[in-house]
Amino acid sequence: MMWLPKNKKKRNQFFLVLAGIVLAIAALVFGVIRPQYDKLASIKIQTADTRTHLTSIKALIHQSETSSNELADLNTTLSGTETDMATGDMYAWTIDTMRHFKANYRIDIPDIGQPNPGDMNLLPHFPYKQLAFSLHGSGYYHDIGKFIADFENRFPHMRVVNLELSPVGGDSEKLYFSMQIIALMKSTS
């Protein structure tokens, strides 16, 4: 080792200076540089979390726009459906609605019962009231079935309940029917 001083005192000083330099470098690495790397790693984690959060917020914004469009479509559909709901004079509305609808079917409905408005008894706190009335008439089985199916498809806010069929006296294929219809109507309160 030629580069080491020959004098023992100078050699000890050289090692002390070398040890001081190593200690200074270690202090610099562990005191300044290492915390900077730790802070940089923490910032990378925060950046990744923020990006994930930003992505979820963007997805929520897109979903809210989609939901807003769906809500507008549903409100339009609901408004269209509500135009068919019972309004004004309930008996006149019932007679008019049933006479217009049955015109395309080969069934006879001579008796349309008096409508009975009331609170909705199926769902609590429902925003609509219900109107119940009865129909009595006669027709062939296939015609009655088509009438009921088309009726419930045309008026999604009305349902046929308590359907009773019985044969008509002289004609073995003709049936007498009695049914109750439950219709939704807008609440005035």
C-alpha cells in the first residue's frame, strides 16, 4: 500500500479523515437523501390513490349523466302514461275509456259498474290513488282472452282482477264474464 503515509500519526489522521468522510457521506445519505426517497415513494402512492379517486369520480360523473338521461326518459314515459289515467268525472271517464277500447273486439259489455275511487291498498305511501269498477258481458273464450291481454298491455296502469267465466244459457261456446278492474288515478292531494 504505497499511497498510505509512512508516518503513523499521519496515517491515523488519514484514517480519521477517511472515517469522517464516510460518516459525512452516510449522514448525508441517511439524513437527507433517504428521507427524500421515502417522501418520493409516499408521493407516488398518493398520486396513484388520487388517480384512482379521479377515475372513480369521472365514472360517477358519467353515470350521473347517464342516470339523468334515463330519468328524463322515464319522466317522459310516466307523463305519457299518466295522460291515460282517470281524471275529472270518474264515471264518464270509465264509460268513455271502456267504450272506445272495446270497439275493436267481438265482445258485448252491456254493464259497466259505478267506479269506486279510494286509497291504494296494495302499496303504502304510493303517490296514486286507485279506482275500482266492474265489467259484465259476454263473448267467446278467445275474444275475451284477447280483449284482456290487449287491455292490460294498452293500459299498464290498470289490472283485471276477480275474473269469473260461466257458460251462457243457449250457446255452448259463448261465455258470460264478470271482472273487476283496478286503475290508478292521480292523487289530488
